Amino acid sequence: MDKIALGVTSSISLYKAADIIRLLQKEGLAVRVIMTEKATNFINPRLFTSLTGERTIVNLFDEGQRPVEHIAMADDICLLLIAPATANIMAKLATGIADDFLSTFYLAVKSPVLIAPAMNQAMFLHPQTQANIKKLKDAGVEFVEPESGYLACGQTGSGRLASPEKIVQTSLRLIRRQPVFKDKLIVVTAGPTREALDPVRFLSNRSSGKMGYELAREAYQRGAEVVLISGPVELEPPAGVKIEKVISSEEMRQAVLRYYDRANAVIMTAAVSDFKFSQTGSEKIEKETLPPDLKLERTPDILEELGRLKTGQLLVGFAAETAQMKARAGQKMKKKKLDLMVANDVSRQDIGFGCDENEVYLFWPDGRERFIQKTAKRKVSQEILTEIGAMLNARK
Ligand SMILES: Cc1cc2nc3c(=O)[nH]c(=O)nc-3n(C[C@H](O)[C@H](O)[C@H](O)COP(=O)(O)O)c2cc1C
């Protein structure tokens, strides 16, 4: 199991380290905590020992560790994450001071280092702190920038520790990034669209957006720049991903076209409404005046348009089918000039729309196909991104 060393320093926000540990563990990572001695004024190291199942390290010369633990442990880890990081620890790391376990360990690690600072705004904006951050960045250290908001000192400003979710997503990106996704822009569409009849009524579908959100998260973790164009859904956007919220199919079309020139791959998981109302009202239409035969018209086919305008982008389509899946998916793939078609059976209750699991077929234009058995959408998204990575690699 991959292991992360988590440095915890004496910022009042260190209670959030417990959430960070839980989220990392949920991602299948082991965590070993190193606290500064000052941090133990806030929390007893036993808390982190209980959470991680491994003894929390505080001192260089503690009994019960390997003879030269700070060097031995450097080989065990895939990432050194310091969250929260005080102004003090950053100053020490920037100048190479090694007077406790954490700062000594920093000099020994060969893995990536990620720092999430947390402090009062004046301390954060102080030219000395900023100079230290710059020095560390120049040395290749990565940062999760602090957020603006209410600070423990009672003031409002920048310096608040980034959210545990964001810290963990950034950590995963550093561990899981792959060269093929570096400097690649991947556009993912997700969710349904809504076609308004009037300000209160609309035509839509049952898409939950889960598959697209998982794909966006996975593409980000592998190192791509990701734009997620999302219809109305009840999901939190993955941290690090740029979100563009849209409502109607026309808004979705325009958003995709805005990024298309720059995109290396477009993954269209959105269930774009095929129809919209021919006539719409800018005010609520009274039921007495509602025509009994509401007329519908086709919306533009975004994927087909992208296929027509294609200049080297890798185009991935999703087909939600209820019957004759293979034949229909094959036809769509040809018509829309797709590089990969992912088809799933939305008539089943246990997979697809709204579910956490999916079972899909992948079809390629050269006739190759692959079946991904029912599994978590996260796992499906990993398999799809692996295929996309291989396709991007083949294009080099
Ligand atoms: C209540 C309290 C809260 C503190 N919060 C922070 C903080 O959020 N960020 C920071 O840089 N220092 C903070 N400090 C100051 C650090 O604890 C102090 O600079 C310490 O020497 C840092 O030691 P360490 O980096 O070894 O943990 C706080 C101090 C106290 C007493």
C-alpha cells in the first residue's frame, strides 16, 4: 500500500488533519504522522496514532524507532504532505534548518512534497513568508493555496487552510499523475440539460452526472487540466477541476465549443436533451392557456457537430441505450466520428442513471471492443482514463 507522511505543525487548524487522514485512507493510502513538538500543545499525538495505526513521530531521538528513522522512512513514502504548515516550518524548510524530525526528514525525502499553509492573513502576506514560499516553489515544492474566509484569530482574510477534500485531491494528483496527461486539456460534460417551457417548467432526463464527475476527478488526478461542463446536478465538483455550470442544451453546446480548439480530448457523458419546446414563455404560462399539443423540436446534436469540426481532438461519446446496444452504438460512433464509444444499458435499475455502479462496453472504430463488468463508477472511470491515456500516447 502506498504511504504518505503527513507533517502536522502547530496551527490551530490542525484538528482538520484528522479529516485529511480519513480521506487519504478512503483512497487506499496508508498515513504516518509526524508532529512538531509545538503541535503537541494542541493535540495529543495518540489521536493520530489511533487514527493511522502507526506511532506518531515527534522527536528525532525517540526510543522505539529504527536507528536512523528519518532516513529509513524517506524510502517508504510516495509523498510528504505538510498540512497545516505554519509560517515557521516554511521558513525552516526554505533555509534548510533541520532542528526537529519534520524539518530533518524534509531534507531526506526524494518523493514530491506538498505544503498546505495556514495562518493569520498578516503572517501569510508578510514579505518574509512570501519569499519563503517562493523559494520552496522554486525548489519544486508544490502548494495548496490557503483560502479566504473567517480565520481562527477572529479576522477575515486569506490564510485559512484549504479544505481537506482539496488537499487530498491535490495529493492524489501528485501521486497518480502520468506524463501523458501533462499539459493536456480534457473537457468533460456531465448531467442532464433542462429545456425550459417557462420559468417554472422544463423538459429534462434522469441523468445524475455521477459518471462525468468521476471521469473529471480521475482525469485531474492523472495530471490533466480539466474543464467540467455540467448541467444541473446535486454533486460537489471535484477539487482542482474548473467547473462551468450550464442549464440548457444550447448553453452546453456553446460552453463546449468555447474550449474545443484547445482541448486534447472531449468526453461527452452529458445526457443532452434531444428535444426542446418550440414555443416558450418568459412568464409562467397559465394552465388554461397551455396548448394541449405542446410542440417539440430537435436540439442541435453537439457530438455530431464536434465530429464535424474535429482537428485532432480525441472524441469520446457515451451512448445510453435500452436495446440493440452494440448496433446502435456502432452506428453513432461512425456518424459522429468518435474515437471511442462507451455504451451502457440504461434500462437496468442496478447500473447507469443515478446509480453508483455501471457496466459498460467500449467500442473503437477499428472494431475492437471491451466489456467492463459491473463495478463502481470510480473504477469504470479509471479504466476509461487508462484507455484514453493509451490513445493519447499512441498519437504522439
Ligand atoms: C493559539 C495559537 C494558534 C496559532 N496558529 C498558527 C497558525 O495558524 N499558523 C502559524 O503559522 N502559526 C500559528 N501559531 C504560532 C506557531 O505555533 C509558532 O510560530 C510555533 O513556533 C510554530 O512551531 P512549529 O512550526 O514547530 O509547529 C499559533 C500559535 C498559537 C499559540
